[in-house]
Amino acid sequence: MIWLIIDVLIFKYLTELLGYESRKPIIIASNPWSGSSINSHIAKILLEEVAGIPASIIEIDEYSQWEFMAQGQIHACLEVW
């Protein structure tokens, strides 16, 4: 969990450094098992409440997420084995 918080803070720093000013949300994939759902919801909370970056979650299976990611419709998947 501490690594996720550190990652969010690094992401916030880099977006400020690079001048990311878009208010488009970071879209996080949530796969159909409870661990993925928990991770994606925690990341959303951290992005929004700690980093001030809007985020949304899309529920998608682990196979379809790659096509969505390649098209830029998903920005992050937190559980890739």
C-alpha cells in the first residue's frame, strides 16, 4: 500500500513538472475479481484526494483491457500478472 501512495505522489510531481493541466480523468481498469476492484478504488481515492487528479474506473475483463489501453481508453491497470 505504501508503494501505491508513493507512486501517486511521484505521478503528481511529474504531472506538475511537465505542466499537465488537463482535467480529463485518469481511467483505471478494474478486472472482475475483488482484489482488482479494491486496488482500483484505492488508486482512484489517492489520485483524487492526495494528488488532486480526477480519476474514473472502468470495469473490464483482463483480456479486453489491452485493446482499450492500446486505444488510449484506459490509462492504468493495477493488476497485471
